[in-house]
Amino acid sequence: MFCADYVACFIFHAGASVVLPAHWFDAVTRRGDLVAPVAFGAIVGGASAAAIFPFDEVRKSVHPGVRGAALFKSNLAVVPYSGAWFGIYFAGRNPDSVTSQLGWGIAASSIAAAVEYPLDNAKRAMFGGQSLWTRVLPLVMWVPFAATLLVVYDRALAERNENRCEGDM
């Protein structure tokens, strides 16, 4: 996933936390349930792919002869990434433990990167190279950053939800 994809995923995920009723959003970020967080993450990824597609100059430059539906299909690699990234993280992490959040963030980011890489033709073309090392190194370097983003986002959501609940009283 490229930077704009990350930003769009967070915008859609955070936007849902504002728009959706609190009990529904809590259901898609609840620990222990894997289906709802993965499905919601995939939906967020689909919305992100659709929003970013018209502006995705990286994929257009890597695949100069490809346009339309074929190019959009490459952009959809963010869907399983986002589903695994948000879904595995929210299903497994303990919201009261930073250690748990970091561990699940690393696990979710690693699995998401492994799921996305074979599907993202642009990323494979950019990081391709001849050796496995040149293809895997960028993903390995990205995992701690992606995990940290998840933890910071989760902490911000928790603070926001606490303030939201206090406002309801």
C-alpha cells in the first residue's frame, strides 16, 4: 500500500467512527471477533481504492499502457491489505495494553504485507529486482511503521470514544 492508500484508509475508518452509531463501530473494533473487523477493514480498503484511483499516478507510471478496469484491479490490492491490517489488529489486541497493541500491530502489518504483495503489480514492479532480498526488504522495513500507525490510531480512537461517552452522560 502506498502513502495515499494509508491516509485514505485511516480517513474512511476514522470517518466511520464518527458517522456510525457508537455500538456499531464498537462491534467492528471489538477484541475477539475476527469476521466483523476484517470485513469492515476490507470495506474501508475498497472505499480507499475507489477514492484514490483517479489520482494514482504511481500505478499509471509503472503500467503506462494499462488503463481503466485493468488498472483499477491493481489498485484493489489495498482491499485485502486493509482487511487484514485493521481486522487482525482490532480482533487480537488488548486495548488496555500497549505491549499487546504493538505485538498485534506487528502481526497484522506483517500478514497484511504478505497478503497484499502478490496482488500489487505496481509495488512488485517498483521493488522487483532479481533477488528475494530486494523484493522483501521494503516490506520488512514498512512493518514497524505500519504497526506504530495502528497503535497511535487505536489510542486516539480510545481517547475519542472516552470523550464521546462522557458527552453522552
